[in-house]
Amino acid sequence: MTETGSRLSLDLKADICWIPLVQGVVETGAPVMGLDPGKTLRLALAAEEFILHLSRTAPGTRLILTLSREASSVSALFQFESSPEDLWAMNLTAASEISQDLDQGMAHMGLLLASRVADRFSIALNGRTLSVTLFQDIIYPEIEKAEVPSAPLRGILSAEACSDPADISHACALTMTLYPEPLYPKSFRTPGNIIDRISQGRFHAALVKDEAGTTAGMICWQIPSRRTVEFYGPYLFSKGDGIAQLLIDHLINQVARTEAITLYSRAAGPDLPLGNFEPLAALAYRQSNGQKETRTLWFRHLREDMGCPVWAHPVLVPFLKETYDRLFLIRTIREYKDQGGSRPARSLLGTRLGADKQEAFIRPMLDGTDIRENIQRHIQLLVNEKYVNLFFTMDLSIGWQAALGKDLTETGFEPAYVLPYAGESDKVIFHYVHPHA
Amino acid sequence: MSTLMLDRIVPRHIRNFEPYYPSKPDSVLMSLFGVERLHRLNNNENALGPPPAVHRVIDGFSAEMVPVYPNGDCFDLRDLLAAKFHKTQDQFLVGNGSCEVISSVIKAFCVKGDNIITADKTFAVYEWVAEFSGVEARLIPLKDFGFDPEAMLDAVDDKTKIIFVCNPNNPTGTYWDRDTMIRFLEAVDQRCIVVIDEAYCEYVDNPDYPDAMLLMETFPNVITFRTFSKMYALAALRIGYLCSSPDVVDMVRRTHIVYSVNTPAQQAAAAAITDDRDFILATRKMVKEARQLLCPFFDGLGIPYLSNQGNYMMVHVPLSDTLLYRMLMKHGVMVRTMTGFRFPNWIRISLVQAPVMTDFINAFREVLSTVQK
């Protein structure tokens, strides 16, 4: 066992004899990393179930378990060599399948439980090494909306990076007062989450203040992938010329010399200075009352576009050509569809569920010959549970994902927009069209 | 299960540094953007090409010379530079472009925990080399598009080892006049090295422009950088140099890579500075004529611009600079976007021959009308 700051590692073999040790490590380590008792128990249960699963499906496999504090969560990372096919039980839809055939499904029950008690999970396959991470998010207190100051701004305005908890909390509360919910992340309601992520460099905020220290506006951003930056805002709390431009200039200057190429917003409000950005797409977003609201997504590049190749199923090519022509993006589109080679039997889709059942985000994690049926099962489950906006993310740098274009369009998804450089190349985000919409 | 644990062996300042990916070759870009010719207005190259004497050197370079190492410290070239600037040979170091001498200087004077001072919106390599060397880069905001001497002096502390002044500044073209520079050097009072990067000095003919070659006689802590890429059009050969007092150069020499400048580059540079007067005048004339075309054009459109020194100008465009880049590339015109210089929505244009400038004007006008539709 090794321990470095906020990280603990265990190197062991998949065997039920180690379960008490793993439980002990999680139950002792997670509270030290800031997780509350209830969440600690859930993470311990998830870790226990995961080891149980591996000891049944791949006994004796060498396994490295790493418990660590992320920005606003505690995670248990399992690294091992195994067939990724065994992970199918982490599909959101696996419960019904296991319950229909308990004898066959028992070996995977642990995995099902592990994925359900975790707040989120992610899977990566590097060579033959599988990395499965189970996350438990730290619970933060919610704040109330704040009263908007009426005093006029004084003196020169300036934009500066902010990490002060009081300033961040106050700006979040002002944003909640002045802007509708879709225009800010739900974590604004629990600014402790934002403050923790800022302190670990996972989230960034800048404020514009006047000479008296009054906060006039805020902008926030995070780096979801190596070459993209997503921003929120600008949020303006006072009337004053140029506040929004000051915030946007600050943001651009902060990220201009990074690896990022694409700066985008999925929730920019009316105060975005448009001359700095290009419309990426107009998304017909469904609301729970059945009405549609059109949201414009904005982006800009941070440096010259050098072009890149993308894989695409032939059915997606017209959409991509139209998009790339409209955005003046240079891409070499390489057609790709299932080549008929051997594939694993079972696929895995990761699903992130949004608050209030407004949206669910599906992304393909592992390919399998059942992936079309798997997509259909996910649609059926999510529609039955009244999720109103289903999105599916496809990475065009990964051939087998690109080959899903036909399956997606035939199961009711439509390509909604391209997010340049969100993967090694671009990602396409599909939106599910409800047949009764 | 063998995972290379890079985070254990790579220093944090390297892991945190963002790698730089240069532009693709012209042939690839032309193919991608579907154009048959490309006007390169992005790198401030001298479109006239090198002086005639350089052509003769390049044409005369034979395959028999390829197996022989170049002279390791550019002996002949330093001899010529010494004669041209009335100095001694040991006051010069030649590098594979001035980027290499920037690296040598930072390595010679800075250790982790030290800092360098420069502007936030200037040639990025000072900042980059400092950061990937584990040295803090203190970036002082420009004032009225120029370096701010008072703010730079305020930032100096006992850990400051080098101040970089780009004079004239790339990309704004502003410069400190002689009085400003002397006041600044006096205030620094030899507490640290002051690098005066004069990459574009040959383009400046204003009488108040300070010559660092002369200033270092009074201020031995001054180092000047010069390059053969900008005025002398030897960019493909990668050759630049520094000059300072012998004691300072002796220190930098300890961290400077020898044998990094190839033989054709050394010979071409030597040829370029021999009898360069007419060539410099012809280049200045070309740049002046280009300005005379572009400035009225942008005035007519009501588009703000900066037209100062150097063979370039900056334009504040009414759309995203990176979108404008993509649209101009479809017309076979390549400009430099300025977001990376922390000037979002500005572009920098190299000033070249009139027919090319006219092509740029036509392409820009067409792109603007497309955007405004």
C-alpha cells in the first residue's frame, strides 16, 4: 500500500479474501478526503462489489485500487487486465437483463450494484489494461439567491481571476437571481463545489470589479478535454459599458496560450458579445412541458485551424459536409462502416443523467455486436423514465464510434452539432427525436 | 500491467507546459483549403527574398561539403559581425535562430525560483522558454500598445535575472526611443540582464531609435538579439545571434550549444551582411508601399489598425480572427491570428509586394461582405 497526499493505492489480486481490507481502506480513507459517512459507505459498497465481480469473473487477476480525492469528489480507480466484455453489466439497462436470468446474471450482479451506487463512473482501455473509476460526489450546502446591489459602479473596472470563497459564493447567488437556470451550471447553487474545483485548478472564475470592490460581473470556465474550453457567462450584475467584453477578453487571454483550440458555450446568455464568437448550432431543446426552446451554441477557435481527418459513416457525410462548409472548417472526411471483423459480443454505454430529468447524455465506451440493441434499450429506458432530451456523443477520431452513424439515425437520433476538437478530432452530438414530439 | 508513470519522472513545470504545434506545410494547407497558391502573410518574412550575394552562396554549395561539420562556433561569421559593428569576436554568439540564443541566455542566468520580466503581449518565446525551464515569467501588460517601463521596473525583485524588451515590439510595432531606453537602463542599474530584442531593427529608420550595439558600451548588462530571418530573408536557414559585453557572453557561451548552425546558414549570413545597404533600402521601400496601400484601405472601412515599425501591421477585425483566418485561407491568403498573442480579434499582416497586398485587399473585402450578409 502506498499513500501520497490525497491518494491511496493497493496492489492486490482479485480474491474475496481482500474484501475486508478494501472496505477498511475506503471507509478510513474516504472521510479523510472529505466524503461524508453516507457517501463513504456507498463508495465502500461499490468497491466491495467490484472486487466481488472480478473475483468471480477473473479470479487471481492483479488489480491496483487507487482511492483519491478529485476536485469535488472521491474516486476509486480499479486498474486490471481483463476482457472488457465482462463490463456489460455496467450498462444502465443491465438490471432488467440480470433480473430475467438470475443464474447467469449473478456473476455480474456486483458490477451492476457498483455502477448503481456510484454517482458516476468512467472506463478507459489502454492496451490490455482496463481502468474503471467509480466516483462519489461530495455534498455541498445550497445557497439562496442574493439581492442585487443598486449602487452605481465607481471608477475604472478591471477583470481578475478569482478564487476567494466569499466572492465566488456572492457572484453565484447574484447569477441565480438574475439569470434563468438553463444559463448557469447547477453547481452555482452549491458554490462550495466550485470553490473546491477552483482550488484544484479544475474550474476557473474571473470577476469584474469597480474601484470600490463592487462585483459587476463574472465569467467561469473549465477544460473538459485537452483541446476544448467550455465557458459559462458572462453574467452581469450591474449596468456598465464594456463589462461583458472585459470578461470575455480576460477569458480569451487566459486560455489563448494553452493547448486548447475550441472555446465554446452551450449556455451563453443574452450578454455574450457576439462579435467574438461564431454560432455553432441552434439546438431545439425540449422542455418537460413539451414545448421547445431554441438554444444557440457559440464557439470560436483560439488559433489557426490546421484541419484534421475524421471518420464518418456514409449516412453522416452530408451533415458533416454542410456543417464544415458553413463553419469554414477544414476536414478530410474518411468514410467508415462496420468492416465485418470480429467484435466483442457485448457493448457498454456510459450514461450521465442530468438534474430534473431534463437531459441524459450517452456515450459509447466499449464496442460490441449488440450495440444497436443496446442503444435501443437505453432509449426505451430513458424515455420510459420521462427524460426529455437524450444526447449521444460520438468521437469522430474513433472508427468504431463513427460507424455507429447508421445505427443512431435508424434508432431515432439526429446529428445536432459538431464540437470541433472535442476529441482527438471532432465530436458529433446527436439529439434524440421523440416520435411523438 | 506495465503503465509508464510519466507523472513520476516528468517535472511538474514540464507537465504543466502546453506544447506548441507549428503550422502544417504549405502544400498540405493548400490541399486542405483547396487553393492553388498561398500568399504567406503570417510570419513577417521578407518576400523580396535574400540579397543577391546569398543566392550565389546557396547556388555554390556543393554536395562535397555535406559530410564536413560546420564550424562549431561560426568563427568566420563572428569575425564579420565584429568588423561590421566595431566589436570583438568574443562579443557574439550565433544560434540556430534567435530562439536558440533566448534559451541559452535563460539557461545561463536563471535557476528555478528566479524570474524574468517581459510584456504580456509580445514575442511568446521568452515566456515559453522561461516556463518550461521552471522559471517564473512575469508578464507586464502593455500600455498604449507599448512596453510599460515603470510597471516593468516595479516588478523587479532580487530574483529577477533577465528583462526582455522587444524593440520594436512584435506584434504592435511600438518601440522605446533612446531617452526612454537609457532612463530604463539607468533605473535597472545593472541589477539584472536586459535583453533588447532587435529582430526588426533594420526596418526602423527613425533617428530616435536606440541602437543596443551602442548602448552596451555604457551598460554592460545589455544583450541584444538579432536575426537573419526578418530583414535578410534567411528564415529557412535558421540563424540569429546575440551580442553583449565579453564577460556576459562568456557566461552565455557555457550554456550555448555548439555546432547547431549549419554551413550554408553561416555562409549565407556572412554574405547577407556584406554590402547590405541597397538591399535594406529596397526592402524598406517595399514595406512603405505596402503600408500606403493598406492604411487607406482600412481607413475607408473604418477598421482600426496599428501601423508602426517592422514589416507588419495589426488590424482589429470586426469578427473572430480565427474565423477570418479560415475564410481568407479559402482565398489563398494566410495571415497570423493574434489571439495567441492575447490580442483576440486582431490579425497581423506581413507587408510585402503591392500585387500581393492587392490580392489581400480583394480577399478581405470579399470575406467581409460574406460575413455582413
